[in-house]
Amino acid sequence: MPDHHLGYVSVTEIAAAYRITTSNVYRLASVHRWRKYRLNRKVRYRWEDVDDTMSTRRATLANDVKHR
């Protein structure tokens, strides 16, 4: 894999890591405008973008639970 593709992860890797559906991955990517590239029809997203979004979601969920 070329060096400029390092730091990108597949939709299935994201879904497995965060226990969400692949359709949810695509929705989050669209809403949060994750950087991406395509390789042979497969989309890969920039890990930093994924992690930023998911960290924010975790913090928001934790805050919601704490205030119930």
C-alpha cells in the first residue's frame, strides 16, 4: 500500500472497532465530512477523522448518562 494511504481504515474495520453498523459508518462519515480515498471500489476513511468523531460521541454519551 502506498505511504499516502497509511492512516486510513476500512468501513468494516470502523464498524467492528466501534460496534456500529456499516450504514452508520457511512452516515457518520457524511455528516462529519471524513477524509477518504477509494481503492478498487472500497472506501477507506482517515483514522484521525474517525477517532475525533467517535471520541466526541463517547464524551457526549457519557455526559448524557451522568446527567440522568
